[in-house]
Amino acid sequence: MSYKTILAILDTADNCTAVADFAFAIAAENNAHVIGLHAETVAVVPLVAPMEIPDPVAVQALQDMAHAETVNIERIVQQKAQSTGVSFEWRSYASSTGYGIGPLIESAHSADLIIASQADPSKPSDSHVDVDSFLLESGRPVLMIPFIIRQPKPIKRVLIAWNGSKEAARAAFDALPFLKAADEVEVLSVDPVDNALQSAAVAGADIAATLARHGVRVTLSTATSTDKHAATVIENRLSDSSIDLLVMGAYTHSRLWQMIFGGTTRTLLQSMTALTLLSR
């Protein structure tokens, strides 16, 4: 198994270079095709002139700025595609609602892997990507690039955050190309509980055995959060073990529940320190 169609979300001129570099690097390793996807923002909020009518000049200026960014992003990525020799196609759509519109999600449906970048924490308003839309609507895994990591490097150490959910299972199998190429893969269960199938002490044993049959070099571990959030335990393990890639299921609780009470997915996405592959 390998990734053959990679969808690169080319959001802004600032992050498109990193996304393209990762997409082309992964594509070269897998002999894959890359689709560059960009949503050109259409202004829908009327700008009111003194006479309380929409100002067509100001609206046109916003549209021209958005189109100029689209042209710039396409130029940057096309040049990179030509220099790498990777199979590439460009897709751009005008949208007033960001990346949640039908044609963009339809593009995601046929991809093996979606790659996007975390927004610059100092300029979050510049990003138009609604990662939740891709996670919830595409049915495909999303590889998130932390803002602090801009250059691809080999993925040697992988951590699978395992809680026995269907989302975690999907993420583990979606990540198989990365797992099989890695030097070390750790299946980590935080605060596992005893159930009818297995004891807490060997939580994740079945998925680890299945991955081992695929040739994955996998180990099993558990951790206790005590007075910490599970996300903190995972973050500490990422740092202590110099993890290159975190694999986890996304929103194992409902998104509304996580918005109100917080959750591991949202916490980790806000403070990413490693590449993160999420599946829903």
C-alpha cells in the first residue's frame, strides 16, 4: 500500500511553500500524483459608502487582491512541481465560504491523503482552511504540518495515540505507508481501562499485532494522566521521544462536546509540535 493521489491544500502564499514541499516529497517516495487545491476568497460582506450603498471600487479591490494571491500561489507551486518532476495538477475555485464547498470536498473524496498547514498562530485570521470540514466531510486522512516545521524530513519515529475507537483504528490503517517506512512505531494508550476483550495492561495489543503483520516495527506502551489532560501526556511523549509523526483519530467525542468542554483533538491541533495524521 502507498499513497498515489495526494491533495495539497494551498491556502496562502505564506504556507503554500511548506505544503507543496511536503506533498512533493511524499509523492516522490510513493510515485504519486499531487493535486494542488486553492480556494480564492470571494468578498460577500458589503462595504458601505457614505450613501449606504455597496462600494463597487472597494469590492473590486478585494477581489483583485484575492485573485493576485491565487496567481502567485499557482506560480510558486508550478515552479516547484517542474523542479521536482512530480506529477501535478492545479485546481482553483472561487468561494465565499472557504474550503467547505462541494467541489473542494469532492476533490478530497478521491485522494489517498490530504495535506494542510497549521495557521500561523500570530496571524490565524489569514488562514481560510476549515480543517474540520475535510476531517468530517471527506472521509480521508489529513496530514497537518505544524507552523514550526517548514521543511520535510524523514519520518523515522511515529506515535499512535490509541484509545480503541473506530477513529483511532482508521487513522492507524490510513497511516500504514508511513508506519511501514518508519524505524520505530509506538502504540500509546493513555488511561486504558479493563474491558471484556483485554486488560488495561495490554491495551492496544491487537492493533499492534496487526501492524506487526504488515511489517511495522511496533512497540506497546501505556501512560496515566493523573491530574493532566490526555493531550498533555501525548505532547510530553512527542517531545521526550523526538517523534516525527503523531497518528490519531479525530473528534472521538462530538465536535460540539469538544467545543464546549475541550478535547484532545482540538488541544493538539492548537499546539502542534510534530506532523499529525488525523482520521475521522
